[in-house]
Amino acid sequence: MEPGGGAEPPSCNISVDAGPDQDVCFPGGQVQLSGSVSGPVLSYSWSPAAGLSDPFSLTPTALVNQTTTYQLTASSVETD
């Protein structure tokens, strides 16, 4: 229990890193994303998926036409 009676937040056994920020200097430019995950990972994906060569790859190529923030999300295998 947390101080004040709240439930303790769940612990995560995975680590997700979307890699460094990338700059594209002109519309239609391409950039290689470089994500990494560790731990008991079940699946991962990038969003938004539009413009990505493969949203289920850790290192997709992004075709960038406007300022875009990509988010890498991972799901863990549940362990008790």
C-alpha cells in the first residue's frame, strides 16, 4: 500500500526506449527510428503507423512529411 491508503502501483519488468530524437530537414525525407526493448516483452509497436516501413519493427524507416512524434509501446508477459 502507498502512504495514504492507495494501492501500490504495479512494477514493470520491461524497459522501452524509442531512441534519440531525429531531425528531417525537408518534407518527404526519411529517417531510421532506433527503438529498443528489454525484459519479458510480448509485443511492441510504433504509433502513428502511417509512413512507417513496418510499425512492428524496432528499426522502421519513417517517411516524414510534417512534424511527427512517434511513440514506441511494448506489452509485457504477465508474471505473478
